[in-house]
Amino acid sequence: MTTTRKHVRAGALAATVALAGVIAACGKDSVDIVAAPKAVDPIFQSYVALGNSITAGYQSGGINDSTQRQSYARLLALQMGTRYAYASLAGPGCPPPINDFLLQTRVGGGGNTTCFLRNPASATRILNNVAVPGATALDPTSSTTAASNILTQLVLGGKTQVQKALEAQPTFVSVWIGNNDVLDAAAKGVVPATGAPLSTPGVTDTTTFKTRYKAVIDGLKTQPNVKGVLIGVVNVTQIPLLFLAESLLTVPTLKAQFDAAAGGTVTVDTTCTGSGKGSLVSSAILGLMRAGSLPRLIVCKKNTPAPPVGDWFILDPAELAIFNADITSYNTYISAQATAAGFAYVDPNPLLAALKASGLIPPYPNFASATAPYGTYFTLDGVHPSKLAHEAIARALIPAINAKYSTTIPNLP
């Protein structure tokens, strides 16, 4: 998703590419990625997944072959009994995922500019997962956008996601795109220009989103008789990275952990329980506080005491209402596109809400945990789902597909 862009762009500019390590690193997956078993139904004979970092398998601020293999897209392909080839990344990854939340260390000792290239065993022209981290609704039909990065080239080789998908002559597609059209603004807080609508900076307006999304579906529908499933946009204000600012005043252990992570005592203004009650704070603010780039102050009222305090990394109730309206508009349109195309549609938000209600997604992070600050269903970046969540997503997709097409994909246990 969008918060990955700074890492993958940096990788494009200053990648630590150890080619010898790349060549020696993998090869173990060659059977898995080229196998073409008999599908459980002819409509799954050629499956392609389009999307962004979730579909690609990005976890904990990075991606490598291990995380790629945990993607719901691969799980779905295995249950369908169809071929699944992906752009397997060699070595620790590009960039390697974080493996210690407290120390911010990465797999293999790499940094956020470390980038190992593709595993030679995955060098097949036809891919079944063409998703690229950072992609917005514009990217599947554009070869170069503001979101393009080194992974765009490694996965697509100069083509668009739709073009790459059509190379496989797909009989079935899944499309999960749109999260990045709102995520960056939600994760960082929105700072609109004076008098500008809140949706202006960092959020794709609903009219533009619909035009771009329709272009994706129209492009895929050029493949005769293609079937598929469209997945709605996540309500990004509900991801674990964001939590109630009021909790910092009411949960002493959380406040102590937050102070430690910020590098000193953080003052939380009482506006977070007054007019700003219900405001969310992004834990992404901690790094800036620790670096001294922002004061250790949380205020839930705009421009108080002065910008950027009261704006950055805080979403107040008015802002949340606009995000919710935009995301609802996105999903209403995606659902209508699914109906028009004869595709299945799955809204991921009821699943995430159920996980949150059950406590499997915690109400606020545990900043003292090096291995699971955001619970077991979200990885160390607070944005990307874990293996458990990918399994839950696959379990939600399979019955929806079976119901739409009267197929018999066996669900995950």
C-alpha cells in the first residue's frame, strides 16, 4: 500500500543488489510456480490476481519469497487447483521485511534500501500474480505513474498490470485495488490547502476513482468470457496503525509504551476527550517524535496550538466522516461494476470488523512487543495483513465465488 512507496522508491535509487546471492538464493519454488494441475472447474484454468501490496504479499514493511507465498492469491490458486506463477524475490527481499518492531531490524540484516532482484527460477513470462506494492486505481492500466517503483519493473517489465494479466489469457481474475487511493492520507493525517475539500490531498476523488477503476475492468473484459471476483476497499481508518487518541489518556500502560517509543514523555491534550473525542492518532508519528521532527504533543483539535500539531497524524471525527463517505462511494461503485461484469464481489470490511470485535485485532497497539505490536492478524507495520489474515481473506473469497458461479472450490480448513 502507499506507505510502502518510500521504501520501494528508495530501493530503486540505492538498491543493494547482491546478484551472486540472488542467483544462489532460491530455486526451491520452481515446482510450485510452474506446476499446472487440473483445476477444480474449467473457469479457473488460468487465474490472475491484480492489486497492490496486499495481493503481492507485502508484510512488515517489506516483501520476499516467504511473504509472497502467504498471499491470499496463492492460497486461492491452490484451492482452485490452478497454476500459480509469481515474480519470486530472491534473498532477504526488496526491501526485506522488518523482523523486530522495537529495534526496527530487517530480515538478513538489510535496510529499507536493500533490494535483491528476482529469483531466476521465477523467470517465466506468464505470471498469475501481477500485483505491485504501492499501486493505486490508476496503475493497473498505466505503465508509469507517481506510484511506480523498482518492484513495478521487476514484476511487470514495462507492461501494465492489465497487459501482463492478459498474457495469461485468464479465465478467472481477482482485483483488489483502491486501498492506496486513501491510505496515505489516513496513515499520515490530511493537511488540505485553505478552503480545499478534505479529499483533495492524498485521496483520489470519487469521480476520478470510478473512471480509473472502470478502465481496469474494461481492459480485463477484453478477454472473452473471463470470470472474476472484485474485492472492496478497506476502511483504512480501521487499520491497527490508527487507534483512539483518547486511549493515551485512559490506558496508563499504553501511555508509558508510547512515551518510550517516542523517546520521551508525550503530552496528550484534553481535546482528545472533549471536542476531539473519537479522534484517531497514527503510530507513524512516533518515528518523527523520536527524531525530533515533531514535538512530543498530541492534540485533537486542528491547528492547535499551531500547524502541524493538530493536523498531522491525527484524524478528527469530521475527517473520519469524509474518509468513510469516500470509501463507501468507492465500494458501492466496485460492487456495481462486479454486477455489471457478472463477477462476484466481496467487501473485506465485515471480516476486519469481526476480527476487531473479537479482540484478534487489538483496540490499540502493544508498543512493548517486538513480535506482534498490532496483534497476530497484522504485521509489524500496522498496515499489512499477516499469514493468518491472508488465510481469513481466502476463506471469505471462496464461498462468495462458489455462490456466484456454482463451483466447488474447497475452503481452507
